[in-house]
Amino acid sequence: MDAVKWSADLSVGVDAIDNQHKQLFAVIGELQAAIAKGRGQKQMHLILEKLIAYTETHFAAEEAYMREIGFPEVDNHAIEHVQLVLKVRRFQDRLRRERITMPVMQFLNYWLKNHIMASDLEYGRFAANRPDPAAAQDEPLTSPAGSSL
Ligand SMILES: [Fe+2]
């Protein structure tokens, strides 16, 4: 199975977040290589730990960005993040009893790619279409229609 890589169609339009996504694919690729080489549980556990630490940092950054731009779906999006971290923790638990196999990898690859395409690109589009806040500040302050200030 080829490692899933980041590609330009996955860009959310924010370099820092795109770089974090690339890094996530890299860690998943590392896990995949470790499975392919039949690495021991201890090493797999460490890579999963790295994946969890990395996703938590990345998700926090992404959620902060969504709040900053006023993205209305931020809470639902954050739930998807929590669910993934729980799922990876469950993999880690399973790893104590059995070998992690390709289906786990397929899930991670699939999840990441689909989460980016279905959910992350949504806030990317939202950010691209929102009025430029800098431009809005230049506009003269007017009272909303029908209200008196
Ligand atoms: Fe996300």
C-alpha cells in the first residue's frame, strides 16, 4: 500500500496548517513503514504516541484558527477531532494485545485525507470567501438599516 501523501488539492490556503497536515501524513507514513518492516510493539506504541501528540497540537491550532475566522461549524469540527484522538488511543490499547495491521493504517490514511477534504477544506473556503477584515475596518461606520444609534 502506498503511503498517502499531501497534495496541493488538500491545501486549506493557510501555509502553517498545510505544513502541519504534511507532517501528519509523514507520521502516518512512518507508522506504515514500521508495520511493513515488522517493527516491535514498543516502537509502534511510540509512533502512535507521537501521532497523538502531533494531532492534539495540530487540532488545537486548527480550532483556534477556525474560531479566529468565525467559522460557524467549529464545534462539530472539533468533535471529529476528539473522535479521532479517541480512536488512535483505542488502537494504542489494542496494540498491547495484538499487532497493528494494515487496516489500522488504511483507516488513518482514509481518515486524514477525508477529514481534510470534507471538513478542513470547508473552513478554507469559508476563510477565502469572508470579507477582508482589514478592508472592513476602512469602511465608514454606519448604523444597521432601520436602527438608530
Ligand atoms: Fe480538522
